[in-house]
Amino acid sequence: MANNNNEHNSRSQPILQIDHLSKAFGNNKVLNDIHFDVYQGDVISVIGASGSGKSTLLRCINLLETPTGGEIIYKGVNVLAPGVNATKYRSHVGMVFQSFNLFKNLTVLENCVVGQVRVLKRSRDQAKQYALELLDKVGMAPYIDAKPRQISGGQQQRVAIARALAMDPDLLLFDEPTSALDPETVGEVLAVMKNLANEGMTMLVVSHEMAFARDVSNQVFFMNEGVIHESGTPEEIFGNPKRQETIDFLARFRNT
């Protein structure tokens, strides 16, 4: 399991503070007054039914959606303030998408090089060397010359994780990273994520993989109707949920 949150509350500043965050599409309020802090080494799993606002929360944190209200404070700076460079911020707060979002016309290796060169201004040689190390780490070194269409969904997702890691992010957001995968490839992606957690990577994971949430996280948020309905340690949420909605939701996953 990842570091216990209480250990670092007292001695470090949060990487990310979500403060009274809300998001509406027209009259439809998707997020309502969300607030939490993310500390280095946290692995936070966000669970809940489809439509509860989980993916919108990640898309707001990564500025792919513009929140309607509240603040997102990254290392003391409100990234919703005018003049903040969203691309630079996103290089620190990486995102792994449900549908991989690889550049289809680029090889596996180039997918992991291009952001380093363009955004971080690394030399091509330096970027390539680092990309090769990370692709090896996620088990994709044999496929560096393949195009995304030539490899499986699970392999594409592992490349997407390597690409996100290549930017040396402080925090990685995972938006249902296994939901588009065949059942046999889910395990290989979860194994990579588990290794990252064990190495101390700070992660915020929206997932239907309850065993991952239970076994790898140090905090679990249950979202319902656009709010964090209940939060706590995996032991608290899975072992002794307080809210009826949490109990009803988890009843579906008893067999995981």
C-alpha cells in the first residue's frame, strides 16, 4: 500500500488543493463544491456510478474542462487564474485517458519523445534515451517502431503511461484507464500502475477496478451526484462504509 496520508500532512505542502470546485453544463450541475488535498505519494481512487462526475473532475483538474467555480491550486498557484500556462501545468499534472489518445501517425517511441522535446525543450537524444528507459519499464521496449494500430489496447495504454511519465509529472491522473480494454489486458495495465504506486508516484485514479482501489490506494473517494459523498481509507470505505449510497454501490462489487 502507498504511504499513509497522515504521515505527510504535517511536514509537507499538498501538491494539489481542490477548493470548492464546481462545474455545470448549462443548468446541469455535474460537480458541486468539491474540495480535497493531494500530497506527494498519495494514491487516491475515485469510485462511483457512471454519471457521478468522476471523469469531469479529472478533466477539470487537467484544465480540459473549465470549472464553473472554485480553485485548483498547484504548488500554491491557482491555475484557474488568468495568464497561467495550461500546457506547462499539464506537463506537471499528466493524464492517462480511457481511450489512450496516442498520436496514431507516430511510432511508440516518437509518442514518448515529442512532448519532451516540444514542452520540456529536451534534446532529441536525451528525450529518446529517457523514452526508451520508460518503455522498457512498462514492458514495451520490443515495440518502439510500431504504430499504435499495430499493438493491442493494453499495449497502447502502457505506452500512454510511459508517455505521461516522460514529462516527469508530480501527479498522474488516470481516467478509467482499463475500461476500454479486453479483460485479458486489464491485468498488465493494473500491474504497471501498481508498480508506480509502490515507487511513490502520486496518482489520482478514476476506476471501476475495486480490487485496485482496495489494495493499492491510501484514500478512496466515493462520488455520487457530483459530490464526494464519502471518503476515507480503503479499510473504512470497503470495510465499514457509513453512507447507504456507498453500501449500495459496493454491494455490486462484493465478488471482486
